[in-house]
Amino acid sequence: MITVRKSEERGKADLGWLKTHHTFSFDSYYDPEHMGFRALRVINEDYVQPGKGFDTHHHSDMEIISYVFQGSIEHRDNQGNGSILEAGEVQHMTAGTGITHSEHNPSSKEVLGFLQIWIEPNQKGLKPGYENMAVADEVKKGRLKLIVSPDGESGTLKIHQDVRIYASLLSPREEVMHRMQAGRHAWIQLIRGSLDVAGHALRAGDGAAVSDLKEVKISAGKESEFVLMDLG
């Protein structure tokens, strides 16, 4: 079964410095029909104006992934971590018992675009942590590149949940196949381009929940970038 979450149906906000779309209920946007999917709680598509950003704020008991697809993001936290990530880089933060951080667009010209993904951890009270990695376009082209996993396999970011996250870049008419083990589910979030997901059309900003399938074929109509989350 595949259920498509259309881009235009998402919650949205325009704060001037921030334009955002919420796939699931978040902040002032509340939709009881869209509270999350399995352990996946938040997918926000955020666009931050040059020199602006999220001032210091607090998180706890959440696994937070930031996937940068445009511009750059600067991270600072109370654990002593600080970094600037460019498009194609990914960061993971375990909020655990509590972490305070800020995220800003350090550019004076370019808009920052990133996916903010929250996943509920498999246990509460974890030690806070932070890590990031670069994922070159070359390793995402024409394939599903694993970037996040529960055991940190093959140099991926290690998450405290039974979730694997893949990133992909597909050229027109290119396709990939994702095989799903019994009892598992998937969420596909399209950043740009167009996809056919097992006969269902996706346009930029659309998402698709996948359940009760042994495999799902994903083919591109245009040059496309997307992430796929395989969930228990």
C-alpha cells in the first residue's frame, strides 16, 4: 500500500526569514490525521534567508537529522560542537537528556534549504551527541546511498532507532529498487524533480508512505533528489 502526501496539502508558515512546510503536525500546525509515520515524527522542508536562522533553543529525547540540499548551515551547541555544512552534507544530533543549539545560514547571499527530520529514539535519557558527514553527489547518483543506520555501518551516521535512511539522485528515466523485509515500512520524501513510486506520481515536496510491499520501484521523470527512510 502506498499513500501519497501531496506538497500543497502540508502545513506551512512564512516568517519572512523562514519559509517552511510541515509534512506532519509541528509547532502551530496541527492535523490529527498527520501526526507522524512509525517512529518518524517530523519532516520539515525549511528555507532560511541569508544571515538568518534558529536562535539557541532546547531539545530532548529526539533523534534529529538535517539534510542540506541548498546553501549551507552553521551549527553550534552547548556540548562544544560547531560546524558549517554545505549542500550534500548531513548532520545527526541525539538530543537525549537535553541539548541546546542554534542553526543559522552563514551566507550573505544564498538561501539555505534543508530537510529537518525528527525520529523518536528507542529509549529515553540517552547521552546527547552530534556527528556529521559529507555525501558526495557521485555516491548518490543512480542508487540508494545509505547515510544513517542503527549500527553506523559503512561509516554512516548512527541513530538510536531501527531506521535506515538513504539518499539518491536520479537522472530522467533512471530507476532504483528498494526491497523491504516483512513488517517494515518506508517513507519517501522528494526534494526536487519528479518520481514514479510503484505507479504513484510524486512531484517536488511530495512524500509517500509505503507499507505491505516486498519491493518498491522508484523511477525518475526529471532530474530528481530524494531521501528514503526504511522504518521498523
